Amino acid sequence: FFLVFYQSINSFNIKVMSNVHRVGDWSNDQGTVGHPVPPQGPASNNIFMMGNDDSGARYPPINKVLAPNYTPKSFIFIISLLQVILFAAELFVGALYGNGAFVTGNDMAGPSSETLKLMGGKYLPCIQNGEVYRFFTPALLHAGILHIFTNLVSQTMIGYTCEMHWGTKRMAMFYFATAFGATLLSCVGAPASVSVGASGALLGIIGAYMAWILLNWNNRDLLPQPCPRMCTMLTWLLVIFMIGISMQGIDNFAHLGGWMTGIV
């Protein structure tokens, strides 16, 4: 914020004060009183954005921030849509066969753990009985409205850009591989819990993207500014783990397992 503010003030002073010799000369080169000329150049130079924006605006539109490099013909779009559909199915199953679509004690505003287990959530005894699909299905399910909202926002902010660099097939492979790693470590660290959520795979994508940045650190054609990108990923990592430590019911083993698998 202070960097942008300083640059704005500095640009204003240079442009305006060069034309001011007395009070009557308060104008810029276009003759518009009191309004500096906005700087030219692509906004893709904005180091705080995950994607690119060629509109030339200093501040990108909100869709470029929440879903940079968005395209409906992508794995991230399809998996996000599938997760929304399955969450609606969770609410339906919970209302029809469980204790309700929204139960007391679920701070995420969603169904009970029994409903999540019925839908394919991670539960070690079921996996030991041969239901190995539960290594992957937890990444498609969510515990409540707050849970799916935060995960999907994070997923779209990061995922489209990563898929642009890696391609759809590799993105899908990374997503499900890190989801497997997240469930695996969760089974070891929290064997009695029922857990769901895409955050393990999301941490895996963050881990893979961090490793990819390091591997391409000196490739300025591919990564003009690797340091800000890495700082952004470290911030994501810190925020997610801080939330996991400070709140009850968060499967930190799944987060850690997904991130470690992504780095590998």
C-alpha cells in the first residue's frame, strides 16, 4: 500500500510541479487542472498479481485478481464446478438421510461428519476395508459453506496461473497426486478423524509452484520477477497454517502432507 501510495505521489509531483511557476500555472501537459497523467505501460508489471493483465490500468479489475488467467476450458474450472455440485449433493444427502443439511456443531455451516463419511470422506477404517477411492474423494468434498468458499477462492486465485504454466494434464496429475499425499499423512497423523476438503491439494499446488519457481529462478523470460512470486506463495503458506493452528477441526496433517507432496 505504502509503495503504491509513494509511487502515486511521486508521479504526481514530477508531472505537475514541472509546470508550476506560479499559482496560475497549476496544470499538467494536457491542460487538465489538478489531475496528473496516469502512467502508461502494461499492468502485467504489477508484481502482486499471479497472472497477467494487458489492459494498461494501474489497478486490475477484480476478476483479474480473483481468477487471473481464467478460462472455462481448464482443469481448475471443471474441478471447481464439480466440487460445487458435490457440495450441493452433500446438503441433499444430509437433509434426506442424515441429521440435516446444516447441523449444530459444524462451524463451517454444513452437514454432519456421518454424512461426509457416507459421501466418501477420509476415514481410515473404511480405507483399510478396501475403499481406496477415499484417498482421492476427500479433495472433492467440503464440510460447509465457509469451507468451500475459502477453498474455491484460493484455488481460482492460484490454480489458473499454475495450469497456464504446466498444462492441463500435468495440473490434473499434480492435483490428485498431492490430494493422495494429503490423505495419506492425515491417515497417519489423525487416523480416527473424518476429513474432507480441497485444501490438501491446494497446499500441494502451492508446494509444486514454489519448487517450480526455484527451478526457473534464473529464467527471466519465464519468470521476470521470481522473488515477489515466491513471497506471495510463502504468504499463502503462512496464512493457511496459521489458520489451521488457531482453529479447531482443521486437518493440519492433510495440509502438511499435500504441501510436502507438491514440493516433491
